[in-house]
Amino acid sequence: MDWRLFLLEFWDDHKAAEEQTAAEIARKRACCAIAERVGAMAAATRSSS
């Protein structure tokens, strides 16, 4: 499942106009534990348990 279906567009680092802005968005998503793909996050959580 793609997180882009649930979050606002400004959380999407792929749509940022500047590289620095994209890096900041990616950092914020990582801090909030929002993976690139939601399914990848769930799999990582299950395997670390």
C-alpha cells in the first residue's frame, strides 16, 4: 500500500522542487516512521518482533 494515498502531498519528497526540501521531507517521514511503502514497514515490524 502506498502512504501517498493517506497523507498530504507536501509529505512527498518526490514532488519537492529543491533537493534540500526533499531531504527535509524524507527526514521528517523517517522521524515519524513513515516508510516509502507501508507494506515494507509492516514486514520490518513483524520481523523485528
